[in-house]
Amino acid sequence: MILLPIMVLYTILKIVMRLFLYRSSAINCGLKLEALNPRCAYNIKLKQRLLWGDLMRVGEYCNRDVVVINCNESVKNAAELMRHYHVGDLVLLEKQNNLKIPIGIVTDRDLVIEVMAAGVSPESLLIRDIVTEPFNSVFENDSLFDALEIMHSKKIRRLPVINNDKALVGIITLDDFIEILAETTAKAVDVIKFQQQKEAKQRN
């Protein structure tokens, strides 16, 4: 059910980012991609960054206010946290060398299917017992496209964001991509309008 939206988002975001980065970064800096020396290593890297949106890092767009839970807490405590913070998911943490390492995600859907529908007592079941494997995450320095590709291939809606020590720094969701897409599209439209007005003045 979520494969199609992610595929559509991925395709649209690619198109919009190519257009936006080309217009705003290349033109405003006085650069024409076609005029760049194709044999220059720097220009090749520049062209790749402008075309693929690698300048947009996950760490710049993820939500840093993450509701977390210790992996040894009960399912009942998890449900209470979701209700208190009005969220549909919790990131499970495990302390390793004084670092908060994410080891999984539990959602309200997990509680319904794995606990309520199975007739299991939420007080007696630990949250780590209902975590779906395998666990997926994304580094904060990865590009948005990297995160979206993981969501697409794994058919998931949310990804914990980690640093180089694999400690939790945030979370990025499919809803975040929808907001990013809306914001980026609006910026792209503004840049296109500005460039059209500029070209019209030059012709007159």
C-alpha cells in the first residue's frame, strides 16, 4: 500500500530537485552546466551534486525531537508514551558505551497486531519482543535521496537518523518528504519566475 506513494515521491522529488538546484545554484553562481569543462574533476563532481541533490542532507531536515523508549520497558509503557506525546511510533534505544543506540522502531500498528489481536497482556510483554526485524536507519550525512531509496526498497515510512557513532540524532518520515517536496516545489517556482522575468528584461 505504501510502495506507490514512495515511488511517486521519489520520482517527483528527483525532477523538482534537478530543476531547483540547476536554476538556483548553477545560474545564480554564474555557472552553466553545459559550459563547464567536462574533463575537470571538480566540475564533474559539481555537476553530479547539482543534478542529484546531494547537497540536501538528512540531518538538515530530520526531526530531532524523537520520542524514545528503553528496549526493556513493557508494551503498556510504550502505549502510554504514545498516548501522552500523541505519536504513532517510538524508537527503541539501547545504551552502548554511554551512547544511545537505536535498535528498532515500534508503531501503534505493532501494538494492535502483535499484542491486542494476539490477546497478549501488555503488562507482561517487553517492547523489544514485538520489534520487527530487520532494523533500518540512515546516517545524518546521507542525502535525502539515500533515505527515500531505503524507504522505497524496504517499504517503510520512517527511518531513525544516526551519526557516525551510530547514536540516535533524529528521525525522518514519509510525511517529512511531503513537506520537503511542497517547500522545494514552491522555491523552484519562485526561481523559475525570477529567471523568466530576468530573461524577458534582457530581451526588451
